[in-house]
Amino acid sequence: MTVPHPRHRRALVIPVGMAMATALAFLPNATASAAQPAAQVATDATSLSYVVNVRPGKGSSGHVKKAIAEAGGTIVMSYDQIGVIVVHSANAEFARTIRKVRGVQSAGSTRTAPLPAQSTTDVGTPKVLTAEDLADVEAVEGQDPLQSLQWDLPAIKADKAHEKSLGSDRVTVAVIDTGVDDTHPDIAPNFDREASVNCVTGKPDTTDGAWRPSAAESPHGTHVAGEIAAAKNGVGMTGVAPGVKVSGIKVSTTAGFFYTEAVVCGFVWAAEHGVDVTNNSYYTDPWYFNCKNDPDQKALVEAITRASKYAEKKGAVNVAAAGNENYDLAADEITDPVSPNDSTPSERVIDPSECYDIPTQLPGIVTVAATGAKGLKSSFSNHGFGVIDIAAPGGDSTAYQKPEPPATSGLILGTLPGGKWGYMAGTSMASPHVAGVAALIKSTHPYAPPALVKALLYAEADATPCTDPYDINGDGKVDAVCEGPKNYNGFYGWGMADALDAVTK
């Protein structure tokens, strides 16, 4: 059994019908057995966006800069610290031309549709709690009003952790996503304005409020932010780490695309603004898998690898969602039917050892699988031995995994723009739980570098054995195969994230 593949991006939410609002993320290394040819560059004088990768410190000077101009390119932003240059050009031969320039290590188009990319895809809507729903919730003494609906908090012992610590306000988690509504009453108390920005064009926009989603854009980032750090303030819900700071780094276009230049900008901004943890519940468009034997896709992998490594070097733990297709990311091959998703996709068979979901499966990234209310792998969650690092609640259909009362939904409660709350599900929702636990670890061990925070995250996880057989819908057919022992396997990685250990060990 597989969950319908989101047609567009990770920020996508499948409307709650059968009870699942899948939201986001994807996967890892993949080279097409018959790799997709390089993205077709515009032939009608319309502009595309490119990344040009050079030796760090040499990007915007000398002959490379001159060559970019001579090839018809305009530099949008030069990240000399990592050697990535963002360029716009209407020259159909720009990438091929610039790759021949001395000092250029790789270059490629970040999209297959002209600037700006358009989309008619419905991103779906979360299940919003109505006034009647809110009135029906029975508050528990000592808890925020909606916490009784959050089965996910006790699943990772966050409720017990909060008796010890809410986390430190000196720790910031950046939500690299569709934008964050910092005016929400559950987010405002913990919002870090200085670490927030709009990176959609690849160049930081620090205009006040630029990090917020418009009314027409996905609420995904706001939902994620609340899962991580909704304040314990007597209002609404409670985040996994309700005492830490959260920032919004907007990287999604109005049409819902997460392009390489924006993601690079997001990681670099986080690196240089004191961010301790980044949450990445998306894959980088337009390719679900980026194959390194394709010159364009190779350049995208390289650019985001440099950016994410830079963020980690500067102190950030990067956490990412594993994806919602019930793929075995350790399989010999995977069929990708949705790439490129900003023009005309075509089905291709990729080798996961050669092609990559970025940033999810880049070096150093914490890759998170989702579980439901019964603690089993969510029906949609990607998996794979050696790929999944850790698991956390991401929700599932109540028909498959029903929570214990007083919780009523098998999905994950989160904040929504406009001071609302509602349910979504997906590995997009699992990743922020792990980001929150990482923030609690950083709060407990303020001088711990990213490598130690990750080591503690894995060591403190609750080992979870394979579900075998895994027949989540009870139809007598195996829906996914788990490989590996109890303490490290393809469904749950090192196990379920543990918030209590994060504040006590």
C-alpha cells in the first residue's frame, strides 16, 4: 500500500479525507539508471535561475564574475563563504558555457520553468479546529488548553520532560519552510526576529514580516513552528520545546516551490545568525531525486551540500523529513513519476545509491521517519535500513492508528496562521518533533557541538524493533519490509526520539 505521491512539493498537504493530510519531505541519493537528461534550458529568451559553484572565497571576483556577465548572466547573490553564486540568465546556453570556465566546478539550472514558476496545484488544507471543537476540549489542570489532544507529546515523553525543563531561550530552531506567522499567540512569545528572513529569491530579504506566509500560501511552516516551540502560556497547544526560540526562514515561492537558491540562502542565513537547529520538512524542487551524472542536478546537490555543511560547521544540527511515499530508500531502484515537478514530469527509474533527495539525505542531515498513534511506522512514511536515523510522531489515518482518548485525531495538532490550530500529518510533522528534542538536548548541554547533539539524540532514542509483518491496513498483504535489529533498523533508525532523556541525561 502506498500513499498518493504529492504532485508538487513537500509543503504539500493532502486534504484530510481518509484521515491523512500528508505534508512533505522526501528522500536521498539517487542516480537514474537512465538518468534524466539535463533540465531543458529556456530557448525563448525567458530567464532561468542557476547556481554556479566555485572554490570558496573566489566566487564573485575576477574572471568568473566577468565570464558570468559575458555569458549573459546577472549575479543575484554570491555566497563566497561556500563558493555558490546565484545567477539569472535568459541565455539558453548559459550553464553549458559557464561550466567550461576555469575555476567553475559545477553549474546548473535550479528549475525547468521560467522565472517565476507557476503552479495550479492545490496544496490542500489542514483540518482546522472550529470554535465548536475548541469548546469541546476538556482542559487538564497544569496543561495548555489543547494539550489533551496532543497524543504525540507523551509518545516522546515530552509531557514528562516539561516537568524538568521547557528548554532554554538561548536556543533557536529555524523553520526553513513556507514561512511562519509570528503573530500567532502560541508563537509570538518565542519568536526570534533576528534569525528570521525571506530567502525565496536566493537573496536575503529582511523586510519586517517578510518571513510570514501570505493568506494564499501554505500554512505548513507555521504548523511546524508550533509543533517545535508553541509556548506553554495558557493558550492553545504546547510545543515539544516550549521554552526555546523559533525563527522563520521562508524559502517557498508563492506557487509552493522550494528551489535550490532559496534553500542555500536559508542554510547560510541560519549559519550566520546563531541558529542551533534547522528543521527541513521539504525536498528541493523540481527534482525529487537529484542524479549526480546529470550536470544540472549535480550542481544543485553540490550547492546545498555546501550550504548545509556550512550551517553545521557554524553550530547547527540539521533535521529533515524522510518523505511520504512509503518508499524503501535502501532499495536497488525507485520509480520517480513526479520529476521535474515545475514543468512536465516523466517517469524515471533511479538508483537510490546514486541520486539524492536534497537536503534530506545529504551528509550530516538527521533523517526522520514518521510514526502513528500506536507507535508503528506511519502508512506513508519512507523507510530504509541505513537511511533512517530516528523516528517521531508524524500521524496516520485513524483507521490505521487510533489514539487513546481524550485525543480524537490520529493526525498532529499544530498552529495555523491567523491565530488558529489544526491537524496535519506527514514526515513533515515528525521532523519538527526531532528538531524540538535536539533543541532540548542543546538546552541541557549548551556547549555541545552538532556532532555531540546528534550522538546524544541517537543514544537517548528508545530502541524500537521492526514491525514484522507490517500490514498497516489489515488486508493480509505486507505493506513494507523492515530490515535491521531492534536498536537500529529501516523503520525507526536508532528508535523513537526521547524528550525526557534529552533534559535529564
